[in-house]
Amino acid sequence: MEAKAYLRYVRIAPRKVQIVCDMIRNQKLDKALAMMQYTPKAACEPLYKLVKSAAANAENNFNMDKNNLYVAECFVTPGPTLKRIRARDKGRAYRVLKRTSHITVVLKEMEG
């Protein structure tokens, strides 16, 4: 049995989120939360809330024991990119890509 949580259209680039996802994958729930709490990355704040939400889903919807949970899957996919324009010299315009992310976290219960 597994508990999932999704976070869509987060205004942070997927490659920045991927660093934190790789860090917490296959970690126990309390260790993953502690790692995100003390890591100075912008992606840690939304990912911390998402993991807490997945833990609440596991506890309330599936009657799983919070002490036996671990982060089974954590991945990010790119969302839509916002195209913006930045003024440059001689009347030119450069395109700025503001990337968004879709994040998925899956918690499972440890066996044994």
C-alpha cells in the first residue's frame, strides 16, 4: 500500500527540485523531513510541505503507521514554461524562460 501527494505548477525549475528529490529518496520519513528542514535550497520548502501532506494522507486515508514510512518515490516533471521578455540594448528583446514543475511523492510502509 502506498500514499501519494502531488504538487502541480510550482514556480521553480525542475532541475533545482531534482537535487532535493535525489537527496530524500529511499530515506525514512523523519530523516527526510530533517534533511529538508536544514538544507538551504529553495526547493526544500514546497517539498517539505508535500512530504508532510503525503504522510498525513498515509495516516488518515490508509491507516499506516507514521513511524514506519519511507519515501519510496520522489520525482519531478517539467510543467508549462512561462515565456517572458527582458529588454536589452539597441531595442532588442531577450526571452526569459520561467520554468514550472510538477512534483510527485510516494510514501510506503517498511516491511518487517
